Amino acid sequence: MMYAFSYHAPISLSEARKRFEESEDAAYISGGHTLLPTMKNRLAAPSDLVSLGQIEELQGIAVAEGCLTIGAAETHASVAASDAVTGRIPALAGLAGSIGDVQVRHRGTIGGSVANNDPAADYPSAVLALDARLHTSERVIEASDFFQGVYTTALEPGEILTKVGFRIPDTAGYAKMRNPASRYALAAAFVARFGDSVRVAITGASEDGVFRWTEAEERLSKDFSAGALAGLTLNEADMNEDIHASRGYRAHLAALCTRKAVELQGRLTLL
Amino acid sequence: MTTVSLTINGDRRQVDVEDRTLLVDLLRETLGMTGTHVGCDTTQCGACTVILDGKAVKSCTILAVMAEGAELRTIEGLADGDTLHPMQQAFCDNHALQCGFCTPGMIMAAVNIIERHGTDIDESLVRRELEGNLCRCTGYHNIVKAVLDVAGKLPRASE
Ligand SMILES: Cc1cc2nc3c(=O)[nH]c(=O)nc-3n(C[C@H](O)[C@H](O)[C@H](O)COP(=O)(O)OP(=O)(O)OC[C@H]3O[C@@H](n4cnc5c(N)ncnc54)[C@H](O)[C@@H]3O)c2cc1C
Ligand code: FES
Ligand code: FES
């Protein structure tokens, strides 16, 4: 059983911030599909849980000025099914629809996933590749400054991620090799094209979490084809190794996912 | 303690729970509704699946207090007296259960598939939508058949 805590369900951002500051050792809870398992294992024992589920500022999906903005409290299922997302960035809708299973997608949220920065999570790759801006209760953070290594982000204690604003690319593709049990990424690549510039983000593979594969970006910016990546490999020593996959296998998968995401733009590809 | 007000299988309920109570424990321990099972308690198996505001969810990974104001449906709410719900009947007819441990969660997930997709479903959709439900006995084939049967998508032997 989890340690005891007090639960709060504020209806505004300012109330949530205040509740956090006034509590001894508070944590925000969104979908709870990462936090509650952690608390059940007693790896976390907050004194107070402040729910972000009833706050309007964290909801909604909107398109404006070349940007697709998704509220932090939107579930994976609602992102996957959104006409705005499937119409503008189908690979992103596909990514959301590839997370976990249908029950997980009904509860888990984009804000929880991005704030948590699990090294095998899907969304961080889209945030980096789509050059997103992370809106918070305090400021706006550029994607390049946001992820700071495994489970670490630029968010300060108490700061709430409110919205993720993705730049809408000309085209994008996401290719993922799923862990067959959890469906987290063993390795996955998000490849987005903005005119002549190409952004490639790899998740699941590295020891340090999501990263941009700049060598692949340089080649693809000159020649956007899977062939342009021939012979290009990732450094095995930088890859993660666990019971699911070795370093070498992850390096191989990440390169394969990148080629697939280039070949199959405009969609999700599951390997 | 917090008082949670919610509708369970059509009945309005007010229940006092500790904030740390899981939704599945509110059902099983507080209310004695033991139809919803706990297989893993780690969000993997789907045995605890219930339908919360029209969506299949794993009740072992939701706090009871998060269900405030919600409409909840569980396996106990499906049958009409002695008449089984069509999905329950299809599980019987298609031999879709053996030990039965996963069955309440499977059936709630399956009912929710039909609610969200209608009867316009095929085998690959059913398999994908049941990814969150594990069964250690049946090998899944007959479970998938049962869901397709309810949707009228099962080829008959005579066809
Ligand atoms: C069985 C299973 C399979 C899964 N498979 C995948 C998968 O394939 N791919 C994948 O990417 N993920 C997967 N997940 C994780 C899932 O996507 C989680 O839902 C997600 O990582 C966290 O979102 P949440 O809304 O549940 O966050 P919570 O668990 O509520 O919160 C996670 C953390 O983020 C913080 N937080 C939440 N929201 C905010 C906010 N707005 N601002 C600041 N901090 C915040 C919380 O304090 C907490 O520390 C899986 C989970 C399970 C249980
Ligand atoms: S008991 Fe909830 S998923 Fe297994
Ligand atoms: S029937 Fe035994 S676990 Fe499914």
C-alpha cells in the first residue's frame, strides 16, 4: 500500500501553485500512470498530491500560426484521435496512439510524459524533433533547453507544464521498436522536415535519454532519403543496455528506425 | 478521509475513503464488489479494467478520489438478472475463458471496444485494443472470436 497523503483537486493554475508551495512535500498528479506505480513501490512518498486534471488552462488542442499547441492534461487517447493532430502532424497522432495500451492512453497525459522525461518515453522525441516550445506556469522553455538527462528537465520544483507548442513541419515520420510487454520504445526515431532543414530525435536508445542525431540531420538536409544514411552508425558506447536490449542492438535499432521514419513520412511505423 | 460521490452501475453512491485508496480497493474492499480482479497491481494485466466515464481504465492505477463525480461501470453491472450481457454470453459461447481470472477485465475492455467503435471492427483492431489485457490460459484466439461474435463479424461454419 502507498504511504498516506492528502489529495487536492484545484480548479485553477494559481490555486495549484499555491497548494504546492503550502504543502510540505507535494507532487503534481496528472494521469497518475507513472506516479502511482512509483508510489506503490514506495519509491516516492509525497505528503500531498495536487491534481492537474480539473484545470482549464491545461486543456485543449489548438492550431495557430504554424504551431500545434496541446494542453498538458490532454490524454494520449485524445491526442491520437484529435482531427487537428491527425490533420497537421499525423506522425504525432500515431506516436500518441502507440503509447502503452488503450487503458493507459485513456489516463496518461502528454504533460506527465514530457515532465517525467523517461528515457524510453515517446513524446520527448517529438518535442525535440518538432522544435517545440514548452509553456509553463512561469515562462516558455525551448525544447533544446528542456531535457537535461534521464528523468530530469528544466522545470523547477513547483513549476507546472501547461502546454506544448509543436512547430508544424512540412512532413514528419515516427518509427518505433516497441518493448513487446510494456510497449515503451526500445528505440525510436522522430524525423521532421522544415524546408531544407531536417531534425532527427532518438528516444529509448541512449543512456542519457532523448537526443538529436546531428550527423543524420546533416546528411538528410542535403539529401532526404534513407540511402543518404548508408554507413552512418551511432556510437554503441553511448547507448543504454538492459535486460531488453544490448548497446549494439539499440544502436542498430535506432539507425534502422531513422531510415524507416525517413522512408515512411506522414505516419507512425511500428517495427 | 474524503467523501467520494460517484455513480456505480447506475446507482448513486457516497463513500468515505482514505485519499490513498485505489479505485479497485474502493470496489473490492470498501463496497465488497469483488467481480473486478487484481492480477498484477502494476498496471500491466488489465484484470482490474472498469469503464470510467465511457473509457476502459485500469482501476488499480487510479485513486478513488479521482473518480469524484464520475460514472463507473463494473462487471457486476452487465447482466440483467439471470440474462447475461451479450458480451458475457459470447464469451461462454466461444469458450473465451478457462480459469476466468482475466475475464471481468477482458469483458469490460471488450464491451468498451464495441461502445467506442461500434460493430465496424475486425480482428486486428480487436487484438490491438486488447493489448492491455493479459490472459494466461486461453491464448486469446477465442477471446477475439467472442468480441467479433458480438459485432456479428464471426464467419459461421455454414458460410
Ligand atoms: C503499462 C504502461 C505502459 C506504458 N507505455 C508507455 C509507452 O509505450 N510510451 C510512453 O511514452 N509512455 C508509456 N507509459 C507511461 C505513460 O505514458 C504515462 O502516462 C506518462 O509517462 C506519464 O503521464 P501521466 O499523465 O500518467 O503522469 P503522472 O504519472 O501523473 O506524472 C508523472 C510525473 O510528471 C509530473 N507531472 C505531471 N504533469 C505535470 C505537469 N503538467 N507539470 C509538471 N509536472 C507534471 C508528476 O509530478 C510526476 O512526477 C506507460 C505506462 C504504463 C503504466
Ligand atoms: S491489476 Fe490493474 S493492471 Fe493488473
Ligand atoms: S482465462 Fe485464465 S487468465 Fe484468462
